[in-house]
Amino acid sequence: MKKHNFSAGPAILPAPVLKEAGKAAANYQGMGLSLLELSHRGPEFTAIIEEANALMKEIIGLPDDYHVLWLSGGASTQFFMAPMNLLNSDETAAYVDSGTWANKAIKEAKHFGNVAVLASSKEQNYTFIPKGYKIPKDAKYLHLTSNNTIFGTQLHKFPKSPAPLVCDMSSDFLSRPFDPKPFGLIYAGAQKNLGPAGTTVVIVREDMLGSVQRQLPSMVDYRTFVKENSLYNTPPVFPIYVSLLTLRWIKKNGGLKGMQRRNKAKAAILYQEIDRNPLFKGTTAVEDRSLMNVCFVMEEKYAALEKEFLKETEANGMVGLKGHRSVGGFRASIYNAMPKSSVQALVDLMADFARRKA
């Protein structure tokens, strides 16, 4: 039986994408060869990466001075690669500490320049997104994390900043429309809303490049990959192809506005049940609740039922619902490809469990 995949990542992919990817893995376009066997220098893959770049620019609405790069190493590599490329040792970058991954990005940036942490919700276990902080006019950039996978919080409105925005969008990338122009750099691991683990998308504005004085090794210099169209070395061919298929699926299903409608509808169903159900409660500030990662726990007097409920979710074909150890309880990741029917199945089980146990 097909499972309801609530995993935080690697995460659910659209069924049509998986079907087409399976065909390509066996025999790409009737060539008698798997896509996994084809040269990244050949015309077949050139067509793939060029279409992927063009679709990414079209779907987001990127101006001409933005480059789309396909790299390896995950978003964690961008924690150091971004400041290495953007921040001189005598300059200051501003960071907002809104979760585990934001905190890791701060740690890495300190190797390359001065870091001003403008605000943090760490002392409150990252249960909200910090707001109301002042952004220094002389900051080289302001680094944000748009969605916090572990804690279930999301930045629903980006701040107006005198400095270019640098943003880790890994877990809500392509889930909603946004104005790209304030962003100097965006990075996102593919394994949430875009494709399988193995490639990381970096979107960088031309004027952000070449401003640091340090010598950069070729493999960690964004300009290397801009110049070579992400083909300086062998790229993650299959993850890029699956990402292309997902971009086609996003476009076919209404683009970013279509994704936002889907995601709002799914999240509303689940949050409504959490707030209504006597057994469960949310873990974050209501105004900062994520549309991607819904975190919830048992009410204290029902805490002993947590393992039993988790067993029932598994018995009903629901996987990936165990909460991160930093929060506990449950985490339902409901990315773009998650069907509304799976969310409804979880909600129905929560309601039935409450009728039997509350």
C-alpha cells in the first residue's frame, strides 16, 4: 500500500515526477541508456540543465542579472560558502537566529568576517520568529532562514532591509510567490520541495560576486559555476533531472501561486484539528506557524498516549511523523507534493483517537 509520507526530508515527490524519473533511470528517451549513464557533457544533459535554469527563472520571476547554480554539499555547505564569497574579514554581516540551521550558519560565518546577531529566539526553544530588530545600514548582507524545519516556524513576510538579503530557503523553497529583487543570494537543498537529496540550488545576483579580497578555491567560488553553467565538474545529474521534472509539475499546477493555495488549504485543515482536538496542542506562536512543517505535541495530561498514537499512525500507513528530539511529539511535513487526502487521513485519525481516548 502507498504510504502517507510526512517525512521532513528527503521528502515526498509528486507521483508523476517519480514515474517519469523511473523511466529515465531505466531508459532515457528510448536511447537504450539510463540517464544515470549519460555524459554530463552530452547534448541530452545540456538540454536538461538549460531547461531547468529557464524554468526556475520563469517560475520565480528572476530578473536577468540573477544566476541559477546547481551545486553539491547541501545547504550546510552554503553556511560557509556564502560568507566566504560575500564577506570580507573586516566587514560585518547581520544574522537572525531563528532555529537550529540559522544557528549553524552563524557559527560558520564567523570564520570569514564579523557577525552581528540581531535577534534570537533560542532561549525560548525557537518557538517564534524574532521581529522588530534594527538592521544596520552598513551590514554587508542580512541572513535569514525562511522556514525552520525542526521547530515548525516560518517567516511569512520578509523584512525591508538596507542590506541585500541572503536566505536559506531549503524547506519552503518554491512553496509561495515572493519578490526576488531584495535577495542577493538564495540557497536551498533540493530534498524538500524540489527533488531528491544530492543537489543544492543557489540563486545569486551578479552584483554580489567578486567583492571579497580573499583567494577562493575554484570549487567554492560561485563565479566558477556561473562561468561554466554549473558544469565545472561532474554535477549531480539525476537530482537535477528530477528537479527539472518537479519544476514542470509546479508550472503545470499553477506555479507558485498554485503551490501557495494548496499549501494554505492543507495547513489550515491540520492546524484547525490541532486547535480543536483536546489531546493535542501546537508548539509555536500562532502567527509564525509553518505551512510546511506542522509541529504538535500531546497535552500534558495525555502525554502517556504519545507512543500509542504514533503506533496508530504507522499502522495506518503514515510515516515520518515522529517529532525532532528538540521539540518532541509529532511533525507533519506537508510540502508541495503532499496531497490533501493524506493530510485529511491524519486529521481523521487524530479525531478518532480523541473520541476513543479523551
